[in-house]
Amino acid sequence: MTLAFTAFLRCGEFTVQAGRDFDPCINITWDCIEFIPSLESPTHAVITLPSSKTDPFQKGVSILITSAPGACTCAIQALKSLFKYASQLPELPLFIQFDGLLPPVTQCIHCQG
């Protein structure tokens, strides 16, 4: 949620629509995150959305997120922790539900964004 808030992501950009399958051409995967200069000491990160409402030609949209050292709401530190402690495969969803099946996070039926 820290990343979604910091990057001003719409619900549909970091979740999978209920009733639909995860699609790496549309949804955020582990491969969509690049730490600059490295995962060990990032000063910022680039998130590439494969698909966005503001990207009519579906070429992808890059969002630059800067670090806020020492802040408990730092999206870079949250991502760094996620990358260090979660198993990752480039083509899998970045955000998953930990209910035993590990499906992608889905939108609630009231979310229209």
C-alpha cells in the first residue's frame, strides 16, 4: 500500500480485476521494479507499469519513486524488504495474497479505479 500511495497508483494498476486471470502484459510483476543503483543501497526505484489508463498505445509507463530515508512510510524500504524476504520470479505478480494459494491481490467489487 505504501508503494501504491507514493506512486499514486490506481487500484487497477496494482491489483487484478476480480474474476480475471493475472496477465503479465497488464499487471505488475517482479520484473517491473528496478532499484537504482542497486537493491543493496537504493536511492530510488523505477516502476514500469505494463499497461495504464494513461498509456493508450500500451508501451508501458515508468514511474520514478525516490527514497525517504528514516521515514516509516518509505516505499523504497518497503519494496527492498519485499525483495529481500519474498521468493520472486520475474513473471509472477508483485503483490500476492498470503492465503496458502498465493493468488494475486484482486480488486473488491466496488473498486472502479
